[in-house]
Amino acid sequence: MDNSQQDEQDDLQKYLEEKARQERESEQEKKEEQEPEPLSAYDACVLKESAKIHELIAEAQKRPKDE
């Protein structure tokens, strides 16, 4: 790859990172503007169980595969 291709790739990477950052900021602003809706008991339970599952997956991934 020559320098111009590398520069073009670097510029594209910087552009994409900047767009992603702007998108995250935009989403964050939208969330802050909205009034949080109270969770139903069902939604709260689903979120709690989902968090437990993610913790179990993370623990399993840390273990050696021989066990």
C-alpha cells in the first residue's frame, strides 16, 4: 500500500470515528431530553435477568476451556 492509500485510509478512519462520536452524542442528548418512563414490573424483571445472564457469560468466558 502506498502513502496516498494509507493517508486516504487514515482520513476515512478519522471521519468514521468522528461520525460515530457525533452519533453517540446525539443519542445521549435525545435520551437526556426524554422523560424516563417508569419500568413495568415485567421490564424490570427482564432487565435484571438479562444482567445476570451477561454476568454468567462473562464468567464462563474467563474460565479455561479445559474445565
